[in-house]
Amino acid sequence: MDTKQKLTFILNDADLAQELKDIALKVQNTERITFDEGVYLYEHAELGFLGVLANYIREQKHGDRTYFNRNFHIEPTNVCVYTCNFCSYSRLIKNKEEGWEMSVDGMIDALKKYDNEPVTEVHITGGVVPKQNLDFYAEFFRRTKAHRPGLHIKALTPVEYYYIFKKAKLSHYDGMRYMQEAGLDSMPGGGAEIFHPEIREKIANDKCNAEQWLDIHEQAHKLRMRTNATMLYGHIEQFWHRVDHMERLRQLQDKTGGFQAFIPLKFRNQNNQMDHVPEVSVIEDLRNYAIARIYMDNFDHIKAYWAMISRQTAQLSLNFGVDDIDGTLDDTTKIYSMAGAEEQTPGMSTKDLVNLIKQVHRQPIERDTLYNVVTDYTDYVFDEEVKPQFYKLPVIN
Ligand code: SF4
């Protein structure tokens, strides 16, 4: 049975609750579900049901195409002026000798290590420190573009920008324009956590709030910059907080259309001040991806960070609404491993990633940051791939 037939089967199921049937009908008719329906899905829908709906949307939008990109990360510092309780990565500014703080020269050296690699993007994020200010990043972006003009710079989040622009006494719009002129191409989705103040004040009390986060993205979109959005789920929030979070993003996307991907991020509980909070199950991870795919009807892509949830869960997620797996990291990020992710040295070759996608009968497409196709690996055979071997059987006379 293909996904369309499965959806029809669900719609004809006499035992299914009317509320779920109404939602399934909306999905079939490409209609938006409401806030209350989003909460209803979280509270009542089973994984199998969600999978059919999310997969239907995914295949309507992308067929079997599954995207990945070849990128590397630079994390300029793990010292931070902020004190988010879920953070396993940062060292407080008062203990900064325990952390690292790179110079612009150091970051350019890190970049140069990839000179002969076919990467298309550098992803930059880390902590927030006074020294890494407007001039610091503007110089880094300019030198990066001078060194390798074709490399896409996806850098920093509103958490960093809010701090940097405030210090430089620049409006969000002027600050983003300054960064864009220096070479910034797009913005990743971090720092969103959970927007609702009831939760944000408990887990990320002192950094930019929801309105500031959303405004910086809005200003970036006005400058025709594309950005992503995340949601840190599975800690002390309730289901309706997740829907509230997605609703705010959905509204901004209606206004600007500047978001590319929505990336649910699983809360991990090691080495942070929330280690007493249990992590949610893989089932809940998959339910969350699926509901995100159903709710975020105006987002083109739902992305899974395999380094955070493990490659097996990422592979499973491709049947629950996810169409993008980030990325061929070369052990260049510490953010997930320090929080207790299964992947302690998160590297995956292109061949590994392509095979992971093919194993579940999807089409691997290498993309650039803006989802232009770089290479379609659907029928690609790797040189060094182990070919089936045939041996001559001994002939017994
Ligand atoms: S999550 Fe980001 S802003 Fe918060 S403490 Fe960690 S590095 Fe700093």
C-alpha cells in the first residue's frame, strides 16, 4: 500500500476518533490544522497514524528526495555570558580558563583545513563573549569571503546577534545589514528553545526573548536572507508550549516566507543543570517530527540532526516527515556530544550518509545551503564501494 492508499484507509476507518479523521481529511486536502488540533495530535494520536499523515505531506512536497549537505562547523568559543540550564556546552565567563576562545586568525586557520574538501558551507555557532563582537565577526566574514568566495557562511543565531548589536548600538535591521555586507549569507536556527515565557524563563532566563529572536529573523528575511528555526523539546515543557512555539514560527513564515527548515532538537540531559529531567523516548522523537511536519505547513523542510539523535533514529525519521539530514560533519561540533548524544565523534562520510538514505528507499540529494541540487546520488555508485563478488565453484568430476 502506498502512502496515499494508507491515508484513504485511515479516512475509512470506522473506529478512528472523529477529531483525528477531521485532521486526516485536512491533510488530504492540503489544509492547515489549528492550534487546538496540534495539541490534540500530541495528546491523542498514535505513532502509526502520525507517520501516515506526515509521510503523505513529505511525499507531496518532496517525493523520496532526501537532502543533505557537506559542511563543517567552527565553534568560536564555548565560553558564554549566559546561563541556560539545559546547556552542556558552555563554560561560564567567570571560569573562562576552562574553555576556548578563538581569534580571527585561529578561525581562518580552521577554515583553511577544508581548502581541498568539497564542502559548500561553514556553520558557525557557539557561546557569547564580549571580545567576539561586531568587528570580530565582520572581519572573519570578510576574510572568509576573500579566501574562498564560494563558501556559504551560515553563522550565529539571534542570541549572539542580539548581544552584539546591543553593544554596538545598532538596530536589528542595521546590524543584520552590516553582517550581510561583510559576507554573511544565512542564519541557522538555534537559540529558539521554547518561546513561551513560562518555560523560557526557567530554562534560558537571561538571553534574548521570543520577540527579539523572531524580530532578528524577520529583519534577516527583509534583507532576503534565508534562515532556519529550531525548537528544543522534551524537557519541562507541555505539549501546548510546543504548539505555541510552532504557531509563532508559522505566523512569521506567513509574513516573510524566509524560513527554509524547521529543526526539532531533542533535549539531552548529560552535563547540565537539568540532569534530573528524564529524556523522552525515540517514539516521542518520531511523534514530534511527524506533528511538526503536519503543523508547519508553510515550511518546506523538516530537518533531523543525526549527530544529536543517532543515525538510526535519523534514518527512521525519514518516514515521519523528515526530508533533510544534516550533514557530513567531520567531528567539528562538540555541542551534541557534550550533552550526551550517542554520537561522541560525529563524523559521517558522504558514502555513509548516502547509504543510510538508500537503505530506507529514499533518494539521496546533496544540496547547497539554499537547497539547490549539487549532486543527485540516486544512481551513483561509489568507486570504492564493495561490489557483489562471484566465485567460480569448484567442478567435481
Ligand atoms: S545555550 Fe547558548 S546562550 Fe545558552 S549558555 Fe549555552 S552557549 Fe550560552
